[in-house]
Amino acid sequence: MRCRAGPWWPILALLPSLLLTPVAATAAPVNDVSTLTPSEQTSTELTAVERAQAEHWALTPQEWQRYRFLMQGIRGSISPTTLSPIEALGIHARDATERRHFAERWASLMLEDAERILAFQQAYDAAIDRLVGEQPLIDWTRLPVTEPRQPPLASTDRVLLFVRPACAPCEPVLARLLARLDTIAGLDIYLSGLAPGDEPAIRKWAVAQGVDPDWVRQRKVTLNFESGALASMVPGDVNLPYLLRRRGETLTPLAGSAL
């Protein structure tokens, strides 16, 4: 008589091998901060160079393996090449404890480095004092001498101002010259657009512009009819207001920005 195998037959066939399997072989290892995730579990064998680098940063082989895995992803793409392994591991810490662990290690390294830099700076300063002493670091006698720039207007200069009545750009230039009248020898105003000899008109214009009559009496300010004077001094067409500086016997064009 032949026995028919039921659906439980494969289970009975496997039962002896299950009973013979040691319990220790099925136990999963306990995870710690250096355990790699399944996607990170490539070869944990480090090259001689990698072992030296891991020892330099005081990292375990597992930590270095995780760092290498992280730098193959987005961290290696967006971070500078100077990013340290400790920073990379801290940025990608898997929990608060691991983050605090790497943060404290990095803070300690930075503190030690700051102390080294300060110590070297102090040693450098002391070396400079020994080598140089009282000798100045810069030999000023070997530097090129630049002549001091002459001011646009000196106290002995007179300014010739060519204007016309009802000239909007002329008024602020005249106001600036009158404000600094004490710093120059005088101001000679040449007014165009008036009939030669019309002194009441030129005096009325001067009063409207704030010209003190005492300045005119003292010759600090002179009022003149233009009557072609500008054309005799400056060839070509020019726009008003126009300024000339008289220094001694020399006439030089003067920019309004120099006032």
C-alpha cells in the first residue's frame, strides 16, 4: 500500500535540519553608532591609505566605511573637498547621540587648532621683534615722493564768472562762489544779455543774487558787462556759466565741481 504525501510532507522533511541549527547562528548582531545600513554594506576592507586616513581622524573602519559611502552620494556632490570626515558623519548622523558625539569631536579639534595658530602667531611676533628690533619695517626713504596736489583755488586766485540773467544753472554756481569768497582774492562777474552801460539793470540783478554792495565797494566782487570779453579769452562757443581762474597773469578754465 502506497502512502500519499500530504501538504505537510515538506515541513516534516525540513524539521531535522531546523532542529540541528545552532541558536547562535541565527542571532542578529547588536547595532551601534558605527553599524552600516544594508545599502552601505560593501566591502569593509580598507586600503593601507584609507587605514592611515582613518587613524589620522581617529575613526573606526566602520566609521570610515560609512564616510566613504556618504561621499559617494549627495554630500560629495555639494560639499567642498575640504569637508572633513567628522563633519560629514556629523551632518548625516543617524540620531541625536551620534550627532552630539561628532560635534564634540569636531569642536575639540577646532579648539586645539586655534590654540596652535595662536601659539605660532605669538612665536612669529617674538621672532620679528628679535630680528628687526627698532628698525622700521618700511623704509620710507625708498618710496617714490609724490608732490602734494595743488588746491583748485588758492587764497591769491581771482575767479572770473561768465553768466547771464534768468540762467538757472548759473545761480547755484554763483551762490557757491559767494559762500567761499573769504578763501579767494576776489570774484569778477561778467554778465551778458544786458545793454552795455545799463548799470541799474546790473545792480538790480546783483542784489537779487545776494551780492553784498560792500563787496563791490571793496572790489572783492566786480560787476562787468560781458561785451565780448569771453570770446577774447576763450576761442569757440562755450556754455554758461563759464569759469576761469586767474592766478597771477595766467587764466585757466575752472570746473564747477572744483568749487
